[in-house]
Amino acid sequence: MPNISWDDYRIAYQVAKSGTLSKAGIALQMNHATVLRHVNRLESLLEAKLFIRHQRGYQLTDAGELLVEEFPKISHQFNQLEDLLNSAEKSISGNLRITTVPDHPPLLTPAFKAFRQAYPKLRIQIIATDEILSLAGGAAHVSIRVGAKPHEPDLIVKKLANISIQYYAAQSYIDQYGLPTSTNEFRSHLWALPSTDKRHIPFVKSVLEYIDEEHIIYQSNNFPDIVGAVAHGMAIGPVADYKAEEIGGLTPLGFMTNIGEEALWFVYHKDLKSSARIKTLYGFLQEGFMS
């Protein structure tokens, strides 16, 4: 087997995903000629064509299709190997990938800052998404999740905190519409609520039975959007207490206190149970929520 560089595979895979050399070059931050040189070298050493060149881009051959199918699996295995080796060295350094929902990194940032100051060789990469990324596949080292306790196999799950949520309105909304004093008045008000895929959440269900669909004048599957609508006086909507304090000028519905709590979970794969980086990060986050 010829001695092929890992970079050759990585760059050829990016060409396959991007469809053209120029797009792959932008993604890889390389010039066109460098990308082409890697692809040509890989095909030469493999003695196999990965692409059929044409004016509109690079079309995959059967060998190219195999590259696209198999490379992500192998890349994930290398990520896992890197993580295991880092854990074995007990080194708090390198790149630490953390996935969490888009609205919560600001809540976590003070702990991340303290962690980084204590271990300056560490690099923190936040992947903010509502999707649940595969920790087994190496997409992230740690997942900080909100909601029900995760029960996927091979995961270690630790509770970080409870986040209290109430229904709030901005002063500009109150000046125009007032505030409801009971659930009987809900149909006289405007609401900003999650889209249908998130209406199973208990604190959302608690108001749906008292309002009509036409009173929900703003919907989103992204909670930061809803918070923004409430902050700008469009409607009444659910906001975490810490976020309401951060924004300022929001008033909760006084008769609906403590309508819900969302648990915040610290999740990682069991293969990383000996990782000094992950254990230490958990300690900093735990201390941050207790202070």
C-alpha cells in the first residue's frame, strides 16, 4: 500500500462534498492549485479515479462514492483515538468541542473563561445547535443539553442546574395591552410561542389550553427568537429568569410563578470517563452555577 497522506484523503473528500475545486478551496482555505495537486496525487497513488472532470464540476466515480461513504466513519474513529490518547496523557490542553443549544453559551461563558485562564493551552470550540450531535461518533466531546435527562446508551450524564422559566411581557406591550390577571384573560392577549414541534414542553402546554391559535402571533422553533419578540414588546412569551434579568424591563405574569424548570445536563461518552479535561470542565461549570 502506498504511503498516502491523510491530508490527501481529507482534501479529496472536501472536493467530493463541495463539487468543485474552487468551493473546496474556499472551505479548506487553500488555493485552487494546491487542492488539485492533492487530488491528483491521491488518484495517482491509489491508481484509481475518484472524479470525472467536466465544466460544471467534479462528478464522483464509484471509487469517489466509496470515499464519500466511508471517510466520515474513519474520521470519527481518528477523533475518538485522539480523545483517548489525550485522556491517557491526563493533559488539559488541545481542542475541546462542546455542543449546546444556541441560547445557552452566554450562561456558560464565565465558567469557560475561568477554565481557559486556568489552562491556557486549551482551545474551546462551541457548536451551538438544537440538533443532538453524536458523541459516540466524535462530533463533540461534551454535550450540554436542556430538558429531559438523556438516556442514550454509553453516555455519562450529570446534572448541572435547573433553569427557571416564566411568562414575561415587555413594558411597551404592557403600555398597549396591559397584563392578564388570570388565565380567563389569555384570549385577550398576544402570544409568542414555540412552533408545533416544541409544544409538548410542559410550560408551553400550560397556556395552550387557554388561548386560540389566532392569538399566537409569533412562532419559532428557536427560543432566542421568541425571547427577542418578547423583549421588543410584540407579545407575551416564555423567558428564562436569568435571560429576563439580563435583558431588563420585563415583567412576569404574577399569578403564574414557577411554571416550569428546564434541567441543564452535562453529557459525555463513557470512553472519555478518564479525561482530565472533561472532569475539570465539569468542576468549573458546577462551581459557576453554585456561585
